[in-house]
Amino acid sequence: MDSEELQKKIYAYVEKMQGKKKLKPKDISNAMEAEGATQAEVKAALRVLIDDGMRFVRETDEKFDLIALDLNDPMGPAEALYSTQFFQQLRHTLAPGGALVLHIGSPVARPDRVAELAQRLNGLFRIVRPYTMYVPLYGAQWAMAVCWDKLDPKAFTADEIDRRIEQRKLADLRFYNGETHEGVFALPNYVRDLVAPPRLKQPARGRRLGVVRAAAK
């Protein structure tokens, strides 16, 4: 089986099983073998590594299309995982067009932290798109960020997102669709004021008038 085709099958299987059971590597391997892949092909396409993440990022020569960080809050030993130095190393580890995704804290409980991390990321990446969602585990609104140098996730329309979901046959999604994609990037004013890069900060009235003037030309 072609490696790219197998990886797509793995992603689709993991998405399908999301929330239904806690997956183990053996579950994925068995499912892919049932699809006609050999053990050697599955091993080449799927790797589970348990290691010191900072050391791995610092020493690896591999490039990744996506790096998703689910970290502890930046206190104590975890503080280094939010440092400018580590973010620079992560940026270097991304493949061309690759994206970094991470949470940046609670805009209600720790607005200072959200503002600081957004500013730090804006200093390293060309495109930083913060977004928010309600996290039931925490019982609060939480802020995340997608960091990219090429593509702007906010530029995708709801129709385009829905088309891609249908194309990939992701029928069991419980949260994500075209409208929620647009919705999470629609920031309330108090969050927008925290995360906007200094060069883009201006009164909201001025922003709206600018759009009207541009449309009138």
C-alpha cells in the first residue's frame, strides 16, 4: 500500500474512533492490517515516541506538517515549553507550510498570560490566529492559537471547510464544521484587544469605517 494512502487511512480511522475508545498503537495497526496493509508498512507510517519533547525538538532533523502542543500551564518545569527559544526551535522543525497549534490560556482568568504568549508568537510567525472555545473540563472559555508562515486558517470559508470534510468522509465529527470554524476565530472584543499585534491595534470604530470606505471605492 502506498505510504501516503496508508497515512490518510490512519488519520481517518483515528478521527472515526475519536471519543469512542482510548486507542492504542496496536488498535491502529490491527485496523490498517484489516485494510490490506502489512505490519512493515504500518510500522513505517506510524510511530509512537515517548521521550523528552524539548530534547527531541532540539535534536531532530525531521520536518513536520503539524505540531500540536497540549501542555501544562507555563509554570515551574513547563515554563520553558512556552519560551521564545522553544518556539523558535518548533518553527525550525516545521516543514514548509507547516503549522503549530497550542493553547495560550484563559482570557478571563489569566488575560496577562494570553497577551504575553500572543505577543511572543507574533514576534516569530508571520500569521498567528488566536481562537477561543468553551472547554467543559475547565468550565471556561479557553484561548488557542494557530501559527503559520504561509496559510491563513481564517481565510477558509464555511463552504470550503464543509466541502473538505465531505471530501474526506469525516461523518462523525461532533464539534467541527464550516460554521464552527468561522465561529472560533470570531473573537470578542476583550480577547481581540489581548491578542492583536501592536501594529494592528486601532479603535474598533476606525476599523469598521475603514472597511466601509474601502467597499465604497
